[in-house]
Amino acid sequence: MQHSRRYLTMNSLPDLDSIQEAARRIRPYAHRTPVVTCAGLDDMWNAELYFKCENFQKVGAFKFRGACNAVFSLSAGKASRGVGTHSSGNHAAALALAAQLRGIRSFIVMPKNASEVKVAAVSGYGAEIFFCEPSEDGRERTMAEVLEKTGATFIHPFDNPLVIAGQGTAAVELLEEAPGLDVVLAPVGGGGLLSGTALAVAGLSTDTRVIGAEPEGADDAYRSLQEGRIIPSVNPQTVADGLLTSLGQNTFAIIREHVEQIVTVSEEAIIAGMRHVWERMKIVIEPSAAVPVGALLEGKIDLSGQRVGVILSGGNADLDKLPWISN
Amino acid sequence: MQHSRRYLTMNSLPDLDSIQEAARRIRPYAHRTPVVTCAGLDDMWNAELYFKCENFQKVGAFKFRGACNAVFSLSAGKASRGVGTHSSGNHAAALALAAQLRGIRSFIVMPKNASEVKVAAVSGYGAEIFFCEPSEDGRERTMAEVLEKTGATFIHPFDNPLVIAGQGTAAVELLEEAPGLDVVLAPVGGGGLLSGTALAVAGLSTDTRVIGAEPEGADDAYRSLQEGRIIPSVNPQTVADGLLTSLGQNTFAIIREHVEQIVTVSEEAIIAGMRHVWERMKIVIEPSAAVPVGALLEGKIDLSGQRVGVILSGGNADLDKLPWISN
């Protein structure tokens, strides 16, 4: 029974049930983040905007939801051997904290040129860090060695169905607080957040459209949707450093079915969107979180009179290097 | 009746009743700002911290409360001639917006070297701006001329009893959401926020201590309390540019009676406190709001096991010039 349930959740695409199960599972650990509004921005765009503040989530990003769902879904036996992933960003911190909360080990593979700040953040949550050559090949090899040696379970940053289901819980909460939205916007990198959001919205609010926002300089998801197959991200260039990855098989399948469109956003608009939110809403968001706001600034989406949900994905901005200040 | 009430509220010190009256008066216009907590900071200081987020207040600062109370307390006749003040900062924006909401004119005297950003913010709320020589003398002269010409009512930035009463409403809300605090911290410049806070706390929660936090480089309130008379601020030097002013007669009288102590904070600790809040709480606060946080970082107040309220006074930081980035 335990086995068959795991088989199902691990190897088939998630659905609304798995998102609702995830919501129950992570409730004791994750923050229910606030949904905030801003009269100034509403006036500017003649719309009602509802911002879901995942920058206030644990570890400062929505990634904690998916990591937490994956970690707390493991059987006791599997959990005892720990979890592992490769990431230098929010997923690594999220997985490390989720493991710490379950009282199990976490093994994180990071490129040896990762910034000290990122290494410190992840090891601060008790992770054991393994450095690799900064290449896909080096990363895969080191990850395989670590998993082989430890017996840890690999938790993919976005294509794992439990991770996708966990990310979808943010949209569930958003729809509870702002029902009847016309559209929900989320940024897209690997697609974990966008696919989870799209599944949740499709299941809970059939009239609500879901739109992904992607940097022009990393527009692989946009092109993948156009061409009907995954176009890998090649040498992406964007300030939104959480959105460099290509889509996965699972996230692509879900996005293809449930996302109305993906809009691309210029670097200037991403930076302006980030600054707008800091300045007017007085909250810190990271560049990746500003991509949907940039899409609104560029007029890529007709907002007039609409009720719009925006998922602000995270707040881990580099405070020493703001993109509007030239150093 | 109308006259005698105005006489009382304008010329005697405010009390808990005037604060509660202010709370009712400003309710339709001011935000009830959230009180937020941060588990990371609680762990770091072994305390329970409750942050009252006036950075989310209208115009980005607590100043809106006092200005709003003063503007909506005016008789119809007086209101019809408008309100005026001299300020280049948050009080000017607050007064302009409050006047706009009441549908009356506002006249703001600003030094002719005020930054374009500040001028734009104030005129964006519909104020009529008069530039003066950047000296106390020039400011007073221009202000007197404007009041003479317009018949507008002068609203002092902090020593007006209605302004003090309005500022006290933040502490009323804080105590409603976090009852039984051991101590409440607020920054002190002219003393409007600190005196209003102290009055509210004295009236509502007699066992709660109130402590003011002041920059070392602008420690006139600290010295005034030590010497028992107002020591004017001379050539203050601090990044906390909202706290340059000396105390007024009214704020000093209240602070002397109801504030337990004023602690001074180094520039380094103010900047570190500001960064701490941005980084860990993901909210934007201005340097003046970081002064109480700096006091905590410097260990100026024994926190251990205490329930501590902190009023984060505002969020209007200059995003082009962060104090931890050298340009």
C-alpha cells in the first residue's frame, strides 16, 4: 500500500489531489504567506492586483513548498538515508531546511565557484556540501557519486511530481484569499512553480487563465511552447538568475496542457519591475520574482478591469549588487 | 462647543483619550499595518519580537497617522483655507495626502536644494510647493509668508498635540495584536512617534516599558533626558535622516514622563540593522526605522526571554544609494 502510493505519486504527473495532499503535508512547516495589494499599482494599471508573497516563505522562496512536500513524503526507511540535490540556489536551501526539520541528512552538490554567501546559507541549514566542477558533466558525476555512496534519495529541483505538487500550494492559498481571479501570473524557469500553479488553478478555478512570464534572454519555455517540444536553454543571459534552467518532461507536459501563454520580458522591464515593487510595496523581491511585474509594465498582458494574481516567487536578492546601480 | 474642544486638543498635551479619538478618526484613511514576526531574529536574540510595519503605511511612514488626524480634526471653515508645513520628508508627503483625501489645499515649504525625488513625491499628492533658502531663517520666513497669504493652518511635524495623538495609534494597534509586551522600542527625532507611543503604552499597558532609540550622531534627545531640559540638536551627523530634529516642548514633556530611557546607536549598527531587516524579513525600511534594530544588535537592551515590540517607522529608503554600498 505504502509502496503503491509512492509509485503513483512519484511516477505519474501530479494532479489537484496531490496538490491538496501536499498542502496538508507541509502545513505544519511552511508559512501561509500573505496576499498583499497595492492601491498605487492598481490605479496605475486599472486592475486589481493580488500579490502572493513567497518572498516571505521559509528560506525566502516558494521552493520550500516543493522540497518540504518531497522530504515529508519519503518513507521512514528512505528518509533515514537522507536526500540530495544539485543546486546553488533556493532549492538547495529549501531541501536542506526541509531535511533539517525532518531530522534527516541532506547532501548538496554545488559548483566550486558558487558564492560564499550561497554556500553559507545552505550549510547553515545543516546540509553536507560537495563541490563539483562548474559544468553539467561535473555536476552529474559528483551527484551520482554522492547518491551511490550515501543511498540518499535524489530530489530534482523542479521535475519531481512531489515538488511540482508542493509548488502548486501557493496558488491554492492565493485562490482561497482572492477567489475569482481572471488571470494568474508566475515566472518560469524549470517550470516547477508555473506547472504547479497551472494544475492548481485548472482544478480550482476553471475560468482563471494562467500565464507564464519569462526573460527574453532565457526564453526556452516560450519557444518550447511554440514548437511543441522542449527547446533546451542555451547560454541564457538574464538578471533573473533563478530562471536559467530548461523545462523538464513533467513540467513541460503540464504547462503545455494548462498554461494559456508564456510572455517574454526585457531585462529593462524586469529591473524596473523589481524596483517598482521595492519602492511602492516596500518589500524585497529577487529579480526572478520581478519577471511577471515586468510583463505588466511592458503591457504584455491586457489588464484593464481584470483581477490579477501575481506570484512573487522569492526575495533572495543580492543586496550588495542591485541591478539598477552600476558598480 | 466645537471651539472649546479644539482649544483643549490644540493647546494641552494629548492623552490616551485623544489617541483613541485619533484612532477612530483616521480609521477610514490609514492602513492598519501588519505586525510581523521573524523566527530567525527571535532565535538570534532569544526573545519574541513583534515588528509594527509602518513602512507599509500610506506614504511609506507612520507620519500619515499624525497628519491625517490633524487634517481631519479641522473645522470646515479652517479646512477650507488649507494646511501648511515645512518639511522635505515624510511629514510633507503625509500632510499633502491627508489634505488631498479631505479635498483641501496643502502648502509645503521645502528648501530649494531638496532632491527632485522628494519634490515629485510631495507634488504628486497635490501639494503646492514653495521653495525657501536652505536655512532655518529662510524656512521660517517663507512659511510665515505662505500662511499669511493663504490663511492655511500650520501643522507642525511633531509638536502638534493632534499629530502626537495620531502617531500614538500605531502603538494602540501593536498592543492589540501583541498584548503584554515587556518593552516597546521606537526611534526618536523630534519625538512625535516616541511620545505618542509612550502615551498609548502608559495608558493601555502599564507594565510595558518604552525605550527610545537615537543615533549617536544625533543624540540630543538622549542628552535632553539626562539634563532635564531640551538640548537642541547641533550639526547632527547620521544616516538616519529622519531623526535630525530636536525635541519640541510637548514631545519632551511626554517623553520625560513616560519613556524609561533613550539608548544611542552607532552608525554601523544602524546600517547593519537596516540590512538585517531587508535580508531576513524581506521588507524595505529606511535608515531611521533601523535605529531600534541597531540598538538590539548592539546589545543596548537586555532582551533575553522578553516580548519586545519594535515600531518600524518607515520604508522610504533611497534605492539608488544604499548605505552599505560605497559609491
